[in-house]
Amino acid sequence: MRSIFSAVGIAILAGGVAGAEPNWPQFRGLRGDGCTSAKHVPVTWSETNNLAWKVSVPGRGRSSPVGLGDRLWLTLAVEQGVVRTRLNGDDMQTAEHVSLEVVSLDARTGKTLWHTKLFDVDKPDAVHWFNSWATPTPVVEPGRLYCDFGTFGTACLNSKTGKVIWQKRLPLDHQVGPGSSPVLYKNLLLLVRDGRDAQYVTALDKKTGSQVWRTERPPIEASSGNLKKSFVTPLLVNAAGHTQLISPGAHWVVSYDPATGKEFWRAKHGVGFSIGSCPVFGAGVAYFSTGCMKPALCAYRADGAGDVTTTHAVWKTLRQVPVMSSPLLQGDTLYWTSDDGMANCASTKDGEAYWQERLNQQQLASPLLADGRVYFFGKEGKTTVVKAGKEFAKLAENQLDGTVIATPAIVDGAIFLRTDTHLYRIGTR
């Protein structure tokens, strides 16, 4: 089986667990909120300092790496005949052929353990230049790995061997490519399909891939035209005495029973669409962005039933709200960054700012919270590390080569950062 990774400057790493939370099984970590309890997470690094290894990735992708113990998994798209073009006013890319693949790596050394090709797609639908044909992050549990490529296919594999267990395709017109990542709940794989032609949430039996339930999204007015797509990864929370799947989409945010797909509550947030920013939740309140047009960051109580648009709204702010990256929640404080690079820290009570600081790079990856620090990942490879708190205190600026749009992962206290060409393990513990 061919290896698609070539290690550069691999170091021998010491054994032992660096943090109390060694796993990163899905997009944005163990709880899907970008926060980790891991300790000894690196603060400073460069191309020549504090790197355990750097391996080349000959296939693009915006998906994050996921990890369990000493293993990583990463999806990618090997592209042929890529052409950058303008379509309907968007900066897009087309391809003659795309091979959608997944690799497993040794987290300690960067060595490829196995590599599996999942789907071959001739002349795939075009994707936005900020997007890719391999953007949704996989989700892993002991023994199984679940990879989703949106309309191009979904697959379950043996996580140890890379052998395919089942494959399925749920066609959709994403318009600018897939984005929403899958989530596991008990025996179900939960998928959000918010396309231009259809909008729904569905659950597949994780053992067989067969559909268990499907729930259509709330209706969108015909006057909205094609402003229906969204790319949000939903969030599982415990609220109002039951488990809820909170899933913002175009025009609405909805809470579902993940076991059955039944709606608990819904709220109309406006005409927002094309949302990449994922929700966070704490103290009974969900916080989420509304996406394109004029993005807002909204707060809604999650203890309602039916349409709670007017009854459960807490606050809304228009201050430097992201479309692509996701916020962070720590106690009574929210952190987020606008797509053009304005970092914000605000009160969860009313959304009022404690501080705002310009980071001087676009911010399309989601920030992470670790070890009392917030990590902001700039598109041109600069990570700004600040002290978590209500007063701004910059701790470091760390520059790497390449483009950073994929959200990094933190496993065993190390940061795994993906550029368009390489995967890094930052930290030499």
C-alpha cells in the first residue's frame, strides 16, 4: 500500500501523556466546542523551533485531523486538472477528477500506517477556493472511523486497518462544496445536509449506514431565492432535561432530539445563510452566528418548545461576527474573530465587548482554547496566542509556511496543524 506522506525532520518523541485529555475525536475536539483540558500545550514555535515533525500532504483538504491515543486520521482530495475560475461572482475551482482518500498516521512520528481511497469522482461539482472536496472532518471512535465528503459520499472504516465497512451517498447541491462535519450519538451517525436544492438533518445507523430518521428543515420563503445553503456542524448538548442537537442553518436555528429527529424548538434568526461558524453552549444558552448578508452573533435560551424566536432570544450583536470560524466559550466569556481578523472578547450576559484587537491576517480556521490561552490561526500561517481573560494580553506570534484554513487539533498536549501542503506536530514532548 503506497504511502502518500514523506516525513521531514522526524524527531523521536518521549512517551507519556502531556495532558488530561488525550483525544480529539471530531471537529473542534472532544465536546465539539474548540476547548480542551490538555496541559503543556505549546506557546511558541516556528519552522525551526518546537516542532516534533512535519510531513507533506500531496492532497488538499480543509478537514481537521482527528486523534485517539497515538493515532491520527486525515481526509484529503487528490486533484487532477484543477482550474481556478469565477462562477456567479464566487472565486471557485473545478477539476477533471478528484480521488477522495483517508490516511492514518502515527501521532508520535508522523509515519503513515495505512492509506485508503474511498471515492473517485469525475468532474465533481465546483467548490469555493476557500473550500475543498475534502472539507468535513471525520469522526472516530474505538474501532471505527466515519468519513463524510458531503454529496460525494460517506464511508465507515475499520480505524485500525483502513478496511471499508460500508459506503453511502446522499446527493446534494452544496453550490460551493461540502462543509458540515458528522457527529456521533449512541448508535447513530448524524449528518446535516443544507444544500441549495434540499435542507434536512438525518441519522444513519453507524453499523450499516442505513437511514434511521430524516427531518426536513423549517421552510424558507420563496423570495429568498438560492440563499438556502449552510455548512454548520451541529452541537450535542444537555439542556432542559434532555440531550439536544443544536443545528443552525439558513434563516433558522433548530434543536432536535438526536435519537428521533423530532424538533424541540426553533428560532428564526433572519436571512443569514452560507454559515460555517458552529454553535457553542453554556449555562442553558446557545450562541451561534447567522452567516452571510449581515452576520450577527445570537444568544438563545435552550429550554423552549416550538417557535421561540421572540420568547427565548437573549441578545444579538453585529460586532465583527465571523461567517466561517466558530466562537469559544469559557465561563461567562465569549471569544471569536471576524473573517478579516478582528479578535473579540465579550460578556455572555449581553455580548458587550471586553476587548477587540486586530490580528492582521484573515482568520478562517476556528480558534482553540487550551491551558488558559486562546489560539487564533491566521490564513497566512501566523498563530497569535493570547491569555484567556477580560484584558487583552498577547503571549506569542508564531509563523509557519503555507495557507491555514483547516482548524487544528490538540492531542496529548501537541497541536496538529494542517496547511495546504503539510501537517505539523507542534511541541516536542
